[in-house]
Amino acid sequence: MLKKILFLIIVFYILTLFQTSFMPFFDINGLTINLVLVLVILINLFEVPEKKIGLWSAFMAGFFLDVWSSMPFGIEILIFVLVAVFIKFILKKYVQIPTFEKV
């Protein structure tokens, strides 16, 4: 698990640098896509709902975006963790993943 977290730290660091330095130049009508948020959503959707890597990734992504943003510190962390908790809640409560049992 430690290797996954270290890998995600590196990925989110590089993705945040890319998003804050290059993505503002590729806007459409003043809007840019939040690649970090998209990756957090994908990690939480494809992860088993009982695991906590998605919450750690949301915290790390929010932290890196907070470091380079001009908003008050903690806003991005709060938003990303709430999105991750919401996705985990929906997956646990309303989505049933089919399992195959041996006959």
C-alpha cells in the first residue's frame, strides 16, 4: 500500500504542475478541465469501496492544488475529500457488484 501511495504522490504532483502551468493556455471560453479531479473520480470509481486509497488520493490531490492555488488553504482538500466520500457512499449503498461463485 505504501508503494501505491508514493506512486500516487508522484502522479498527482506531476499532474498538478501540468494543470497549473500549461492547462490555462488551452481553455475553451475561459474554462479548463480539472485533470486532477477527473483522476480522483476515476480512482474512486474503480476502487473497491472498502479500501482507503481513493480517500488518500483525494487528500493528496487537494493538498497539491491548494499549494499552487490562490484560494484559502484547505478548500481544494475539502472539495476532493467530499467528492471521494460521496462516491464511496453511493458505491457502497446503491451499487452491487456481481460476484461469481463456484458451483
